[in-house]
Amino acid sequence: MNLTWTPQERRFREEVRAFAEAGVPPELRAKVLAHQRLERDDYVRWHNILADRGWGAPSWPKEYGGTGWNALQRLIFEVECFKAGAPRLLPFGLSMIGPVLMKYGSPAQRERFLPRIIRVEDWWCQGYSEPGSGSDLASLKTRAERDGDHYVVNGQKTWTTLAQYADWMFCLVRTDTEARPQRGISMLLLDMRSPGVTVRPIRTLDGGHDVNEVWLENVRVPVENLVGEENQGWTYAKYLLGHERTGIAGLGHCHRELGVLKRMAAQAQSGGRPLLSDPRMRDRISRIEVDIMALEMLLLRVAANNGGTPGPEASVLKIRGSEIQQDLAMLQMEVAGPDAWPYDPEWMFAEADDHGPGPEMAAAAGAGYADMRKTTIYGGTTEVQKGIIARLMLGL
Ligand SMILES: Cc1cc2nc3c(=O)[nH]c(=O)nc-3n(C[C@H](O)[C@H](O)[C@H](O)COP(=O)(O)OP(=O)(O)OC[C@H]3O[C@@H](n4cnc5c(N)ncnc54)[C@H](O)[C@@H]3O)c2cc1C
């Protein structure tokens, strides 16, 4: 990365790199590098390996069991873990509801929920979007009505990532239908095993099952599971989105996939020579590498200036990060050539070996390309991010 790093920063990077290279179990690494599907246990296993090392909550303050690392350390950690083929850290507990509970949760909520996030004893999911309420989130309709010491929740959430594994959902609900849309929203912590919760899979282009519809029918949520105050949920929701966007550039993912791309191009043959030696291919790979370097420099600047919490620059990071991820997937598919199709979903769940990406991973390149279409939609679409940049950065 940056050549002007201090000796301490270099030492930290070496420490993380050594740990990640030795710490990621080979079979997990093989699955990640070959773009195979990860199951619940795969994620939980990696979180627990980190927790054993004391690194289970890299972005949290020490008082809640975190590392207390600064923004640069967190960035180094992300990149080195991704490069070593580690699964991504689940954001729903660590980067989303965790920080909200630290700032707005009751002492009882903090005590009950925060420690269980670190080892994924509770798997959280995000219940924000609804049919018709994505970019326009404040129009959400899921209703919560007070009945004694419970709320009774009715409605539908959609695109809920990995809800099939979730124990809990942080859920935005409407508690006042008369007020302005933003004023009548509350945030509830909803037990996914409650009667009335139904999770239905949404199959995506790549044949995978990452997202779901969640139906809520007369689900009873104890009043003690209200976050903060009733009808103030929009404030907490925005605070959470600010944390969601900090990691959204996907720098670690970009570095890892650049390595995968180069290895694929070294193995693929063109005219009897490795494709990697083709000047046009080298040019295209170099362009992406330069884009990644520019993204990294922007992230480092944000880390240095704001303690790592981006303002409207988050929208620039989001757009560039998602576009680069799509470019990488596109070029991987081109390198795989006709082998990228037909796509065999069975292969995605097959046993992986530890030889890293081989020619067989061409089979995953088509799926990876289809999967990466999502990056310009989730966490706020590119069009919406451009609107934010126009208003808040360009003053238009
Ligand atoms: C893979 C994936 C995972 C997701 N995971 C979750 C999750 O776990 N939890 C959750 O709550 N949600 C999740 N989402 C939902 C995500 O947040 C929404 O899809 C996103 O906010 C867009 O909303 P929408 O799909 O309703 O599209 P819409 O808001 O209906 O947008 C449709 C189109 O209109 C454009 N548009 C909308 N408003 C504007 C505007 N003001 N200016 C210019 N163009 C505009 C959009 O850019 C888009 O092209 C996920 C989505 C995906 C794809």
C-alpha cells in the first residue's frame, strides 16, 4: 500500500498478514478464492478464530470487547484478511446494529446483545427495505401497534440478506401513521423465531440464495426491544447507514479479486502463450489496478481526515468501489472465455481443494459476474449516490 507508512504501521501490517495467512483454515480459503458459496458455519468459524485472537470486533471500542483500532488499522486489517482468502466479516451485527446499540440502546440491550455479536452467537439481519420502499425508505409501511407491553407487527420486508440464518432482525416499523413519514418510524429488535415470522428465499441471477422476503404477521415484540424512543427510529436508521457505508468501498474485495484475476490470466492460454503476457490484457488489468490504487488513496485520505467516518465522500467511495468490483468480475469472465458458461450451481457448493483458483474456477466467473450486479444497488443505488454528491459536494 502506501510507501509513507510509519514503522509501527508496517509492523502492524506484517502482524496482521502473518496471522491471516496462518489463521484462515485452508478449506475456507479455497472456498473463498474459488467463489464458492459460504454457509452459516463458515462465517461463524472465521469470526470465532478472530475472537480467540482478540480481534473479533475490529471496529469497536475496547470497552465493548473491540480492538480499539484506528481507521487506518481497520483498513489494513480488512485488506490483509481479504488477500489471505478470509470470509468477509458479517456487517449486520458488527457494523450496523452494534454501533446503534452503543449510542442509543438501553443498558440492558447493550449488555444482552453486544457480547453475543462478537462470536455470532446471535446472527442479525437488516429489516429496512420493503416492496416500494428502498431508495424512498421513509415511505415504509410495516406497522407496529402497541398492545400492553408488546408491539404487534404486521408487514413485509424484502431483500433481507441472509435472513435464513438470522436469530434477530433490527426492523424499521411505522408507529405513527399521522406524522410526517420520517417522524413516525421506530426501530425494533425482533426475534426471528417469534410466531408469525416467515422467511422466503429470493433466487438471484447467479442461482444463489443470499436474499429473502420476510413476512411479519401479528408478530409480538416486547416493548423492552424498542431501540431508543418511539418515533425516533429515523435518526437511528440514518446513524446505522453511516456505519454501513464506511466499509462499502470493498477495498479488500478489490485487492483479492485482482489477485484472482491475475492468476486466472496466467493460467489461461491464448495463441499458445499465457493470456497474461498479451499486451492488451496487461493494459486492461493495469487500468483496474490503477483504479484500485486511487480508491485506496481516497480511503486513506478519509481515514486521516475524519477518523475514518466519511461524510458525503462515502457516496464517492461507494460508487467507485462498486464499479471496480463489477469491472473485475467482467474481466474475470472474459478471461474464462466460453468456459464461464454454462454455469453449474452444483459446483458452487461442491468440496473445494486448497490449490487456490485453478482453471475449474472459470465455472464460477459467470456466477461472479451476475452476482456483482448487486453492488450498484444495495447500500443505496448509484443514481441515489450521485444525487447526494450533487447536493452535498457540488452544491447543485
Ligand atoms: C443483494 C442485495 C442485498 C440487499 N440486502 C438488504 C438487506 O439486508 N436489508 C435491507 O433492508 N435491504 C437490502 N437490500 C435492498 C436495497 O437497500 C435496495 O434494493 C436499494 O435501496 C434500492 O431500493 P429498491 O430496490 O426498492 O429500488 P428503487 O428505490 O425502487 O429504485 C429503482 C430505480 O430507481 C432509481 N431511483 C430511485 N430513487 C431515485 C432518485 N431519487 N434519483 C435517481 N434515481 C432514483 C434507482 O437508482 C433504481 O435504478 C438489498 C438489495 C440487494 C440488491
